[in-house]
Amino acid sequence: MPNDRYQTVHEISERLEVSDATVRLWIKSGELRAVDIGKGWRIADTDLARFLKARETAPRE
């Protein structure tokens, strides 16, 4: 993951249109992998993609 871009909880919440608390809940429950870097959690692009892929209802055509 050295080439991944890391995003904050707030950036992810805005992108997915959910609250910061929801993103933190996903992290705390282990559903969304994140790294605690002193000033807060950071989520790698690949971890977010994996999280979203696991929640797909059907593949795109």
C-alpha cells in the first residue's frame, strides 16, 4: 500500500454521504480497516475499495 492515498474519517463520510460517527463505527467494528496516525484515523484507498466491494448487491454490467 505504499502508493495508496490516505483519507480522513471526515473525507470518507463526505464521500459516502454518511456521518463521521458511522465511519468510526465501521472502523471500531472492524468492517473498515484504518490506521491511527496520531491526529486521527486514516483510511487507505485500497481498504475503502475492499469495504465497498464487500457491500455490492450485484456486479455492474
